[in-house]
Amino acid sequence: MRHRLEEHVRRYWLIYLTLASIYLAGIVLGAVGVGALGGQETSRLGQFLDTLLLSQPAALSPQFLLALARDTLIIMAGIWLLGLTVVGVPLIYMVVFTRGFILGFTASFLIEVKGAAGVALAVVTIFLPALAAVPLLLLDAGMATIFSFLLLRGRGKGESLRRDFFYYSLSAALVSLGAVLVGIAQGYFSLLGVHLFGL
């Protein structure tokens, strides 16, 4: 399984490099976006952050974990659906960029508002889960992009893509399952960070 994954990434390395670059660009622009905020916007977002942190439960409820799983599944399923079209590639790249922007903005805002505690909180609640979440996101987006290209080529040659569709859907389902588990784990990391640093 690992060998096949390595071979897949090596074969389509240019697509994955492009996706990783777009994600990184999103992170950078998200971080820059925090600096572009005015004092009033920063104050309002800071108050919202404080309210959010204070409302953190003492323990994670099944409803909260279910919401995390649902949100992650919606994103991954959306990417899978976009891969079924020949015009979905730009939207796939937009999703990847947006996820990077959210990560960069959130982490930078935490650091801007909370200082050293924000750095620690960002590491525990954002960057540690991202070590698993980001590769899964890029893998899902990469497979969707590749299948979209295969679909375009198959239509042009009149070839059947039934087997490719099966493998694409199965792989996307496995990656989505992994992403859902990581999303749920991020909820635990979030609770741990808030209570660990007394925020």
C-alpha cells in the first residue's frame, strides 16, 4: 500500500507540487491578511475569540465531534464531486487555497492576539493536527485533479472509465475516512490546548 502511494505521488509529482504551492500561498496570504486588519476589526475578532475560548466545554460532546466529522466529510466529498467533472479543477485548487488561507489566518491571529500563549495554542490545536490533515487534503485534491484529467482524456478517446472511477472513489473514500478521524482528533487537541494553557 505504501509502495503504491509513493509510486502514485512520484508519477504525478507535478500536480501535487502545484497543490502544495497553492496551499502554501494560502497560508502566506492568510498570515498577511491578519496584518491588514484595522484596529477595530482586530478588537472585534479578539472579543469573538475570547468568547469562543470561554465557551469551550470541559469535555467533548458527541454532538461536537459529529459536527467536526460532518464538516470534514463535506469538504472531502465536495472535492471528490469536483473531480467527476472536467471543469472542476480550478474549484479544487480554490478549495485547497482557501483551506491554507484559513490555517494561516487563524494561526497568525492567535499569535497576534495571545502572544506566547497564542504560539503554544497554535502549535497544539492547529499545526500538530495539520501534519496529518494537510497531506490527506492534498492527496484527495490530487486524486480529484488526476481523475478529472483522465475523464477529459477518456471522453476524447471514447474509452470506458468505469474501472478508474471505481478506484478513484474507493481511494477517495479511504482518504476521507482518514481525514474525518483527523478532524475528530483535532477536537481533542483543541480542548487540550485551551485547558493546558489556561485560555
